[in-house]
Amino acid sequence: MEAERLVTIDSGISQDRSQIVTRPQHLRRVILQTDEVIPIILDDPLSTADNRRGDRFTATVRTGSLDNYADIPSGTKVEGHIVAVHPRSGNHPAILDLSFDRLRFPNGKAVKIDGSLTSLDQRYAMENDDGVIMARHANGAQDQRMVYAGYGAGAGLLVGVLTNRPLEGTILGGALGYILGQVQHDQRMTSNVRLEPGTEMGVRIKSDVTTGW
């Protein structure tokens, strides 16, 4: 007797008998290491006059002309929230303190991150041989993060704070002197902070993340 033939075609169903072929799903892997910096562009306006603690916002990962940044695909969103906000009061500048909670890929999949605000300036960040931005540690402080302070005539200045806790209460009071010490004398006019859509900033990853999308 002639042996039965099994011929598989693109639909996954054989010509001689039915057979469903399940093709494996290939996840694209994303690995983020501690102190990597994700460059982002703000989607929403944020203001110390209009926003409150807990308000949520989104930003878009900046990939330039490439289709990804550090394996993060173009179109990925970073979701964050305001952890502290203080309008200008007398000689005290406005303070806007941000945190970043998750990446949301273009296919809708989300992954949690622990991200803090940082500057993309070369004093605080450097690009490695793979084109990935890494955080520098100013003054050797391993826990340094940044907030927006209402100084000068612009939207606000990014300044470092030597604490991982939100700038509230006594912590805010203790941080103001350190913040002032980073501001040039000709920039010390206090103001509110207002960030427009399109504002560029960095998200420093505080703990390793491995995921697929």
C-alpha cells in the first residue's frame, strides 16, 4: 500500500489530512539596566500652578530617525505621575517632582519601571559605545535624582536632590538650600514651573528590567 503523504501548505492545513500548525510567537526582548537613561519628549503640559500631586502624564520615547532606542521601539510611551508639587511662595521657588512608572509599547503591552527624572546634559549623562545614554553621578552620589525648580525666566531648571523621597514637608525644607546652591546668581529669580508638550528630559532606570513585547 502506498504510504500516506503529509504536505503542509502556508495555511497550516495539510492537503491529505487536517493539521493545525501553531507558529511560535517571537517576542522582541528589551533589557534595561540600572542607571540607563531613556530620552523622552513630554506629551502633556505640566505646571506647578495647574497640576496637583498624583496627576498622571505621558511622554514619548525619543528615537530620532531610528526605529528604536536601546531596543525600545519607536512610538513607545512612558507613563508617570507627579509625586510632589509646590507653587512659588515668596523667596521659595516652585518645585515639580516627577516619577515614571511604566513603559507602554506600541502593541499595548506595558511593563513596570522604577524611573526618576534626570537631565540629558553632558554633566549628568553620557552616551556609551552602543548609543545608550548612561547616568553620571554628580558628587559621587549614587541616589541622586532631579526635580524642576522655578528659577529664572524659563520653564524651570533641572536640579539635583540628594534623596529618593518626594520633596514634601521637612524633606523639602532641607533640600531647598542644596537646590539653591546649584543655581547661578543671575538665575535666582523665583517663578512657577511650566513644562510644555515637546519638553525633552531623561528617565533614569533605578533597577534592572527585562521584558518582551
